[in-house]
Amino acid sequence: MAADTSGTAKPNPALWGDLGWGSQSRVKSLPRVTPIIAQRHATVFACGNVIAGDLAKCPIMVMQKGKKGRDVEVYDHPASYLLNVESSPGVPAMVARFTLIYAYAIRGRSYAYAPRDGSGELTLLDVIRPDRCSELEVPGNRNRYYDFEDGAQVQRRVPVRAMVHLRYMAEDGWTGRSPLEVAAESMGLALAGQEAAARAASGTQMRAFMKMADVYEDDETYLRNARRVRAALNDPDANGIPLIGGGDDIQSLDLSAADQELLASRKFDREQIAAIYRVPPSKLQMLEFGVKANGQQQAIDYKTDCLLHWGGLTEAQLSLGVLTEAERRAGMFLRHDYEALLMATTKERYDSLSRAIGGPWMTWQEGRRLEQLDDLPPGEQPYPPSNMTREDKGSDKKEGTDE
């Protein structure tokens, strides 16, 4: 069994990236990009937080394809409890799923230990820190093994069937890549712009330098004159026009127009990072890209363009870890319940149900089930009076006649 190795001669980026040796741009002056460093950019953190937070809010249902083509939910499967209630002793499932998906989005890989008991049932889902897990390859074998430290500080080596392994943009199907490192040059520009803005805002950089004539009798006279010039520069009553000697010269080091344009480009950096993660700018409070009036359409676009992308990949890879091959062949799969994000108001819900129940395709009992209400026993069904029913047919009376 051969393990991935990494050293200083031939470093493995997948193993060294989290320690600071990440992807480097061809422009050597740009900062290196690693998932840990990139999190310092607020937009990167916001994208990971939005994706992981919203998917963690959505319950994951264990579904099975029915005989008539209808998907039915399997309520008594152990994975349903582990994914929605308590993933491991003392760890809420929402916390575990948030951590798993956040690492998946930022690092491009995340792991969770998924052991089974003697009967083959899942016992827990233990999220593993990505930098404490290494993948082992077996020559001539397509499977992988994982060396890691579990939540009980026990060193383990397990096969792929006992591990949930999320990997993004895996060129070989196994080795995940962070989208931040793939777009290292663009991210390097964003990080460099942020560092420049931080230095400018901190006020610690040198704003100007001054040349003074070297004709002083002694050091004390030189320092006294330097303090005089500094006081003149900081004098609020000088109105920006200090009084200096004839041999003195002040050179300003304030931001040039080009530097100011570079800082203004940080707005463009936010748009690029949002595009990397497929997150609509409006979700990142970039409200110039949308207004309140089209908020519902933005929510639909967010689901179709972003959440279905990240959620679909998560569902497919989670299924390999929490469902057995026999269960998958029997038509079982995982699905996020996105209705938790697109919940309508009470008025919208009631208006929709009222129209559906009065129409030709839904009964009032089905409307009650959508609202999680029990069926009524025979004899208690509502019967609205005739003057309260809706009349959709046009009048048979012809215009201009009394018939």
C-alpha cells in the first residue's frame, strides 16, 4: 500500500497547500493563494458561508423511486437521523453538514467518517479535518484508503466504503481541487488589492519624505529642525501649506491615480469571486445588481444556478458514503428539501391552495396534506355555501339582451 508523500524536493500541493505553500501566480510578486489565506477576503468567506449555510438549512431526505415512477421518502433509514438530527454524539447534524460543505467549497475536499455496526447500519457521521486526513492508493486497485484521526483522537485507516469523501473538480475522480487555487491569479490580484487597501487604511505607510539641507552645525540642530518641519506638516492651522526652509524639499507619497484605480477594482474582485462560486451578487449584499421588486426571481436564480450545482454534487457524493450499494441499486438516493428556502408568505400560500383546491387537479384533502394537516374523517368535509363558490364560467347572457 503506497501513501502519497510530500517533501521539500517535490512538494505535493494537495498536502502542503493548507500550510501556506499554495498555488502561485506566474507574477511572483502576487501573494500565494491557499484556502486558509483566501478566507481572509470577506467575499470568499461570504460565498462559502452562504452555500454551506443554506444547504445546511435544507433537510436531506432519503428517497426511493417507487414502482409507479413516484419518489417516496424513507423515514426509518439511519442516515435520515444522522443527516438531520445528530450526526455524532453531541454534534448537531446541521453543524456537521455546515462544516462538511464549507470545507468542500473552500478547500475543494472534505471528509466524514461513516462507520457501520455488525448489521451494516450506520452508527455516526464524524467530520474529519481535511488537513488531518490523507488518501492512500493501492497499486492495481481503483479504491482508496484513508488515514486520519477521528473525533475520539484515534488513528484509523479505513476503506472508501466507510468514508464520506467530497471532492470538487477532481480531474482523476478522487483528488479534489479548491476553486480558489484553480483561479490563483485572479485570487492573487484580489488578495493583493485587499492588502494594499488595508495598508492605506491603517495609516502606517510612509505618506511623504523630506529632503533637508545638510548644513547643520551638529545633530541637535538637525533634529530640532526636523521636529520643526514635522510640526509644520501636522499643524491644523497651516491649511495644508506648511512653512519650510529654503533648502528643504517635501515629496508626497500619497496614493497616485493609478493606485486609487487599483483599490477601486476591488469591487470587480468581488464580482469575480462570486462568479467562481456561482453565487448571485445580490446574495452577497451587492444590491446594485438587483432590487427588492425582483427578489423572488433572484431567489429562483440562486437555487437553479448555485444551490442545485453545489447541492447536487453533495447529494451524489454523500450517497456513496451513507447508502450501501444494495440500497442505491434499489433506487434509494438523497435529496435536499429546498422548500425551506423558498417558503411563501401565509397569504401567498392560502391564495395558491384556494385556487388549486377549486380547480380540476387538486382536492381539498390534498391541500390539507400540503399544509401538514391530517385528513378529515367522512362526514366532516367542508361544504362551502353556494354563494361562496367561485364562478369561472362566462355569462351565457348576450350583451344588449335580457335573455
